[in-house]
Amino acid sequence: MSKPRPPVALYLHLPFCLARCPYCDFVVYAGGDARGPRARTEHLYAAVARELELRADALDGRFGRPDVGGPREPLRSVYFGGGTPSLVPVEWLERLLAVVRDRYGVVSDAEVTLEANPGPEERGDPAAFRRVGFTRISFGAQSLDEGELRRLGRRHSPDDVAAAVAGARAAGIGSVNLDLLYDVPGQSLAAWETTLQAALALRPDHLSLYALTLDDPDAEGITGREGDHLPTPPGARRWRERARLEQDEDRAADQYGLATDLLAAEGWRGYEISNWSRPGHESRHNLAYWERRPYEAVGPGAHAFDGVVRRWNAATKDPYIAALLPAQGAAAEPPGGRETITPETATSERIILALRLDVGVPAAWADRSPLADSREWAESAGLLESMEVGGEARLRLTLRGRLLSNELFARLV
């Protein structure tokens, strides 16, 4: 039976954006909720700081204070996501990082990531980010095609992406990621290749390539008072309905295959289904998720995991702020939910997450896990292949397996 473990990583969700893109399902507050008289940005940041303290109090009680070599070691990764955290005043980023260092501890070579948008109004001051301790910036480029950016509702241009990467480099940011989307409505295979080549020309250290997904959180029942998503605005819903008609699974598969071949030829490692890096620039924070390691999280809609229990905060910001910054009385845990993971579910999760990685799983797992019942089918279908790492026999997804991974994963649940 697994036991709860202290976190190796921490995620902070800061949900404000200048505008909400029509495809976005993240917990985002935009427009008047992010700027103007009704915006409560300062209250939200103060509530996040208070939640950091509350979660640290709980960790102290369960595992003791952070100490190198102790039962609760300092964090190896801190990730500021959103939203657009680069919009947050540097003074607040510094205050939040100070709480993290004081209450959680951070190893000297930790990866500390900030998500940013590339537009001149949104990218912030990379020199200031570097000064307060950020070592990595992840830019939401999404495309390097002017027409595609307009269709996606993005506010920046391809030239802005180049300027953002150059500014991060000049500031001494040690690792730079670009997020890019494929299977975009109207996006040809040639246009996707042009975006990839333009991205490589900017010499980032990491690329996250995601197929555009147009889910419906309302239909999934995850937008209620304790849900971790927000309702989809009517305009975004209409945009998605039109966009789905212009998506194509075969074209998306061709785009993924093209990216795989192109990046491999350039010496990049496709270490996870959707992520490629130059050597040494794999995302340590996201690896904690895929390796099923424990992580803490704060902010509206944020998810945490201690190895046994998965916990989430509700997405709605006003109840979040009210719980943590009450007019009277002590701060309380914000609304949300939790789920205890059964041993059977934990086994399935461990296999599925490990198969997302290029190192796959030990072949021995197939003898005593849900993979045993599916291995023969998956190998005959060309989804799994054998390999050897350090003298150990392992199984990993083929390219076809990556494209059809959901079919295999559904059998493992």
C-alpha cells in the first residue's frame, strides 16, 4: 500500500489574461476580470500567498520542515502557470517566491519556470524575472504563421515570438520553451513545417507540440461550484463548433510524424509524447507528473497529489479569495475536492504515464499488471516495441503507438 509522500514540485496557478482565446480550457479570467475596477488581481495574489502558507503548515505537520537529507527535502521544481503569469507585477512574483523558499525550501539548482505570452504587452521584463529567480520561461507561441495566430485569437505576431526569445536570452534565462499547436483549422502540412522550421531558427531549448483539442468541460460536468474548470463562454463554444469541422485526424497524424522526423534529424529528443528538448533541457517539473511523483499546487483550479490522494481547488476565484482572505475569522482551505487513488488505479496510472515517455516501462511490468492482457495485441498492432536501457529490457510506444496511444491506454484502465 502506498504512503503519502512530500512534494518534489510545486505549481502556482495565476489565472489572469488580457484576453481569453476561444480554444482555451484553462482556468482563465480575462478582460474586466483581469484589468479595471472589478478586477481583484491583488486580492487573488494575496490569497495564493495565504494558501502557500496553509499548505506548508500541513506539510510541516505531516513530514516536518524541509531539510536536505531529511524526510521532506526542498523542492526541485517550481512552476508559475496560468493564465499569463508574466503579467503579474514582479514585486508579487518575488513575494510569492520568497514564501516558497521560506516554507518549502528550494534546491540550489532547481528549475523555476514562468509561463509567458510573447506579445510586447504580455511578455514582461525577463531581466527582472531572472533577478528574482526564474531559470526557465515557457512562451505560448502556438504558431509562427500570422493567419493561424489570428484564427486562434492570439494577440501577438511571429516577430513578437522572435523578440520574446531574444529578450529571454539576453536576460540570461537558461532554458526557453515554445508551445506550438497542430491540427489548427485551415493548417496545411506545409504550413506546419514552416512553423516548425521558424521555431527551430529561434534556437529554443524545448518545444511542446500539442494537437488542438476542443473539449467541452460543461458536458463533462467539471464546471460546477467545486469543479476545476470554468464554463465555456458562448462565443468560444460557437468557435469550437466551427473549428471541429476543419480538423482532420489523418492530417494531424501526418503533422505529428513530420515533427518527429524533423526534430530527430536536428538532434532533439522526443522524451514524451508531446515534448522535445535539446539534451539537458527536459522539463523537470512535467517529468514529476509523468513519473507520478508527489507535487503540491495552489491557486484556482490547481491540482495536487501526494502519492495517494489527488486534491483540487475549485476554479471560481471569488469563493477562493473569500476562503483564504475572510473578512472575519481564520483563513480556510478553498473550495474543491479530493479523491483517494485505489491501488488498482495507481498501477494503471503508473503504466500509462510511463508509456508516455520515450524510455517506456520495464518489460517485467507486463507480467504482473494490466499491461499483461494487452501486450500481445499492442505489439501485433505495432503500438509497442522492445528496447534495452542499461541492460534492462523495456517496452515503449512506437510512432504508431504514440498516435494511437489512447486506444492502448483505454485498455489499461
